[in-house]
Amino acid sequence: MMNKKGQDEMVGFAIISIIIGVIILIVIGFMVNTTDKTNVQDYEIESFIQTSLQYTTECQDSFGFASITDLVISCNREEKCLNEKDSCEILNSTLSGLVENGWNVGEQSSVKGYEFDIKTGEQSTLNFKEGNQTANYKSAFQTFARNGEDYTITLSLYS
């Protein structure tokens, strides 16, 4: 009878050891598989630019509400919206709002600053920045052409 009690305790100890070992392996697995989500990747910047260009603004043209892409072209041509608002002002306020809401800039954030630039050919159409510019940054750009003009939109995020 006494021999049986010792064997039960050994089996119980082995089961507890196995359970603890499995828990430790799961915790180590989570620690190894976690990637650094605080650093911004290039594809995230590219995606942000591409989706921003499709964003619909409050500027109305003859086809309805204009997208950012249409507004870039209108601003370059110095055109006004149908509601008599300046297309460049709407472009600037809309894009700065999108970038401000899309990227958390600050000392506690991984993004310390940004610079957004729209160029027509070699001439800068719109440029705004916020925060600190550091030597460590990631950048992406999107180009498109309309009516013989080449447009380049660039976003640089500083960390």
C-alpha cells in the first residue's frame, strides 16, 4: 500500500512538470515570434500614400467630389472648386489632416517627425512637415502623370 502511494506522487510530479514545461514553451514561442510593431515599414508608407490619393475631398468639380489625385491636378492648374473654395487650400488641409491622423508624431512614438511633398516635374506644389527630422528615416513615393505633367508624392517618416 505504501509503495503505491509513492508511485502516485511520482506520476503527479511528472504531470505537473510536463504542464509547466508546455507553458514555458508557449511563453518562449510568443516572445520569439513577436516582431517590433513600433517601427514603420516601407510598405506601410506606400499604402498610406496610395490610399490617400483615393480619398474624397470636400472640393466639388463637374464630376462630383474630387479625390486627392484630382485636387493635386486642380491645385497645379490654380483652379477653384465649384463651391468657390481654393483647391490648394483644401488639398493642404485635407492632406495635413490625413497625415496627422495617420501617423502619431511625438517623443513617445516611433515616428518623431514627417515631411510630405508633392512635386510637379521639379517644382514643389505642396510641402509640409511636423516634428523633428532625424538621420534615421523611411520614405516612399508615388508617381502619376496626367495631361503631360508628371506628379510625385513623397512621404518621409523620421524615427
